[in-house]
Amino acid sequence: MNKSDPTFESLKKDPQAAQLLGDPTALKALLSSPETRKLVSLLSQAGGDSLQSAAKAAATGKPDALMGILNQVMGSPEGAQAAQAFQKKTQKP
């Protein structure tokens, strides 16, 4: 990720995200985890080509499109389970 990217800059403002971004080993482990892969797969299926633009808009303070995709995914039992598994994976021990 380009460090001058506005998305990257907004992520650095969140303490948990900043800590993760500062630890490349932990970030790589999270990104390659089954929990992350499942959630990304479900988001991609639900959002299609609009997922990336929705994520970029959310990073600039316009979360509506991304929230719509997230709500769609979370509305299914599989999506809710994947989101819960991802959340557990990102919580501090």
C-alpha cells in the first residue's frame, strides 16, 4: 500500500489499525488467515465490482455504500459467522 494513499492515512488514525500496520508479520498473518479470506470472499460476492469504490468512499468519510454491502453480508448466517470469526481474530488476547 502506498504510504501517501489517503486510505492508508485514515487507517493510521485508528489505534488498533495503526498498531497492526506497524507490525508487518501480524498484518501478513491477518490478511492470509482463513477468517479474512472468508470475509473478503463474501464481501466480494455481495459487492462485486463496486466493493473497491465503496471502500475508498468509506475511507474518505462516505461509508453508506460499504455499509450497505456489509449489512447485506451480515444479514446471512454465513456472513454473520464470518464477521464474528474475523472480529475474534482481530481482538487483543
